[in-house]
Amino acid sequence: MPLIPEEPQIHESVPGPRATPAAGRTVPTPRPVPGPGPRPAPRRPGTPGPHRGPAVTAAQRAAGDTAKPAPPAAQAPAAPQIQLIPAAADGALDAADEAVDLLLDSGRAPGDILVLTTGEQHPWAAHELSFGEASYWAQQEAGDDVFYGAADAARLGGRAVVVVAVNGGDDQAIARALPEAMTRAGALLVVCGDPQRINTLITVGV
């Protein structure tokens, strides 16, 4: 009588233990999660796709009803996501620079990012302004690199991601700067500063 080979048995894999940080290792500063990328443009009416309009009944056809369904109501643009990175005033610039590095590493284009300061100017902005305002603002218009500016500058434009370093300034200036920064952010607003102070100055949910 031929021998029937035993069927192989499938064993469930057991996940191994999770890696734990080494003793004495410092916990890194919280880092922002990269925000959403550009959203695809909505499909134009008339282009092929799975969506079809409501079916016309036989009664409507018999009555010669040619009325078209009302177009959907226009939707308001979505508000940007908001992330708060805890940092003291003297560490807000470093936290903002780290956030920019992470955003670039995640695939964000440099021209998508605007960095604002509520106190002292970022060293990059101070350096570029030493060559004159015309060349400084021309770099914002070019839009091909990260741009650094003062939060209260009137000539600032909008970008997909805005990073705010709350590195100084009085309460009134910060209370004005943060909502304005939110209006400039298309997809993501990252605020680096003292969470308690920020939450007492604005009510935008950070």
C-alpha cells in the first residue's frame, strides 16, 4: 500500500518583541507628521467615469420632461491641518528648521514651504535682506525654494505648508500672526512654540 505523505502544517507566525529604547537614551523632540499632498483636481463634467446621473423614468420621457438635476452646492475650501510642536521661545527656530527638514525628507517640494517668525528674523531672511529687499522678495515670487519671512510682513503670499516659529513678540502680535498664517496655509500649518501660551491666544484648535 503506497504511503501518503503528510500534509505540511501552516503555523501562525508570532510577532517578536518590540524594540525598546536603550536605557539612558533621550526621547527625541516631537516631529510633525507630513501633511496631505496636493489633491487631484475634480473630474470635469462630461469626462468618462463610473458616475452616472439619475435615471429618467418612462413617465418623465413620456411627458417630455427635459429638466436637468440641480448642480451640487459649491463646497468651501477645506481648512488646513494644524500641528503644534512644543518649543520654548529660544528653541522655536530650531524646531521650525527641524520641521522643514522632515517635510523635505517626506517629499515636499521646497517651493511649497513658507517659514514665518514672530520675533527675530530667521538667519536666512536676515542674510538675504542684506542684499536688498528687491532680490529678497524676488525669491518669494520665484517660488522654487523655502521662503523665510516675518509673520507680520504684508507682502507675504500663500503656500501649501506654513511653519510658524513663535520665537518672540508680544501677545497681541502673536494673536494676529497665527490666524493670518492659517489663511496663508493651503494644506498644513505647523506652529512651533509654547503650547500653553498659544492655546490662550488663539482658538483655531492647535
